[in-house]
Amino acid sequence: MSRPAPRGRFPRSVYGTGSEPDPRFSLANERTFLAWLRTALALLAAGVALEALALPLQPGLRLAASLLLVVLGLATPVQAWRGWARDERALRRAEPLASPVLAAPLAAGVLLAGVLVLLGVLWR
């Protein structure tokens, strides 16, 4: 049964459902969200640094790897927010947590960026 979210709690779509879970679980969910934000910052920094430092790589591959890292860095916070909200709603409803959605595409993207950098070193 849904009830209105307490005043000042955002987003209502999360806090307006179910009942308050054990705070330890909500705080763990928040720490996971913050870890994804740190990952996003690292991806953005790596993408900018790769292009700004003008490393001796094949320019086209360097740019492609840099753009891929920046795109991943921009997409990560969006998906992290969606994952936080999904998991928080599940905690409030006492439902099982869903599998992580972000890890596999992020790992594939970082692997692809690494391959592009490696090819850029070999083909300069």
C-alpha cells in the first residue's frame, strides 16, 4: 500500500512506497550510489586526460577511446540514480534486489577503451 512521502524527502516515487527499511540497508544503498558517482568522475577524468595530454598514440584511436570514456562517465550517474531508486523501492517493499544493470556494460566499455589505447600505441 502506498502512502504519501514524508515532507522534504525526495523523490516521492521512492519514499512514498512501502515502509522504512533498516537504516543500514538504505545507507549501504546510498554508499553504492556514491561509489558509482566516484567511478563516473574517474571515467570523465580519464577521458579528458587521454585527449588533453596528447599522448603519443594514433590520434583517431586516442580520440575514440577518450570519447568512449567521457560517454561512459556521463551515462554512469544516470544509471546509478536509477539503480539507487530501484533498490531503495525494493528495500521499502521488502522485495528481493534486482541484479546490477551497470556493471557489465561499463566493464565492456572500459575494456574497449583499453583496446583502443593499446591499438593506438601499436599503430602510431
